[in-house]
Amino acid sequence: MSNLSDTSRLKATIFVGGLDQAVTQQTLFHAFLPFGDIVEVNLPKPDLPSATEQHRGFGYVEFEAASDATDAIDNMDRSELYGSVIKVAPAKPQKNANEGLGSKTAIWEQEGWLAKHAVSEEDKQATEEVQESNGPMDPMQGLEGLDEAGPKQA
């Protein structure tokens, strides 16, 4: 199989919006299969899954060929699926492939999250050194209470 560049994959991918909650990946697959071979159907899940929402009301269908995607848009835009009028359009590239929808990157690997939450190793070490150099440690410190802590004499 040839490794398509992301732009040509994008040309073969359509955005389908206005989906009823009854629509599944399977439904989309069968609805768009007449237009050509489908590589992948993607229905982004809601950020906070609730019992009522299976998905966010839109999805993406990626065809093998860009011409099939064009046919699907021409034929399916403003058609009805499960009683809802759907919008079918060319998929737009994500502003940033690493963030947001359909991201393959886990949130803690994303730049923005790291900047907010991660402390670099140097910072951690610096903080520990400051704590250790708070004056000379008294070797006897912390031992005063030990004799009371032994077994209670009956």
C-alpha cells in the first residue's frame, strides 16, 4: 500500500455534520460506501461522555480516492440520515495536528499541557538542594522523642 501524504489523505476525507445520536460508525460506513472504498470512519466522542451523547454530532469519512470523496460530498450534502439533514463537506486540516480533535498525542505530551504542569528536572533538583542546605543538620535532631516511643511498660 502506498504511503499517502497527509494532504492527499485529507483530500479523500470528508466532514459529515448534523448527525443524529443514533448514527454510529457503522451507519456512516454503510451510508458512504456506495461512493467508494472507505479507509476509516471517525466519530469524535464528546469530551465529557454522558449517557445521552454517543458522539459530538459530526464525523469524518476517509475514502481511498479523493474523487470518491468529491462524489460523496456532491451526493450527500444536505441529504437526510436518520431524519436529520446532514452537512457533508471537505475535511479541513487541523490548525495544530498535536492538539485537540482527533489528536493521536496524549494530553500530557502536548506542548501546552507540559508548559503548565511539568517542572523540569533541573528545577526539581534545585529545590531539593535548597532544602538540604538549610544550615547544618543536627545528627541528634528528631531523636529526642525516641525513648517514649518504645513499647509501653505495663
